[in-house]
Amino acid sequence: QVQLVESGGGSVQAGGSLRLSCVGSGATYSTMGWFRQASGKEREGVATINMSGTKWYRDSVKGRFSIFRDNAKNTLDLQMISLKPEDTGVYYCAARRLGSADFNYWGQGTQVTVSS
């Protein structure tokens, strides 16, 4: 059974930091990433990383968020600094299986709340 399990969400004040972690099992993943969904808004990509280590960040988090991956352990982390209230939302870990163009697997989500 393929599973992605997130941890590390919480509540911080603006300017604070959080680190999200995700552990995957049951499959070999190509690209992994973090997505988020704010209340009343569509889910959006935050950062992705492929097996070779190539990273992508959405513009609004560049310079503040860093994505890390350990292929051997199937783990994915997101280090977030200088958090802003607009970073608030449910953060999801996601992964593509090898050969797929879509994100096939999703974690249950972890809440991040940034207060001003």
C-alpha cells in the first residue's frame, strides 16, 4: 500500500519558521512535491523536486522555502522561514510514480497557520 505521511505543521507568528516532513512507502517516486490549499482557494504547487534533485519553487516562496529529498529513505522535507500570513493553509505532500505525468499519491495534509 502506497502511503505518504506528513508531519510538522503548526501555528507560528509572521516571520517564524516551520519544517514539514513527509515519509513515503510502498512505491518508487519520480517527482515529489509540496502543495497547499488555503481556505476557499484552489490547491497550488509550492515546491517540487525530482529524482535528480532539480527543484522548482513558486515565485511567492522563493528565497524563503527550501525543499529537500532523501531518495534512499523516501523522505521529503520543506523548510519554511520568514513565514507570512498568506502562507497559511493545509500543506500536502505528493508524489508521482515512475513514468507518470500526474501526481498520483497524496498525503493527508498538515495545517500551517501563520498569524500577523
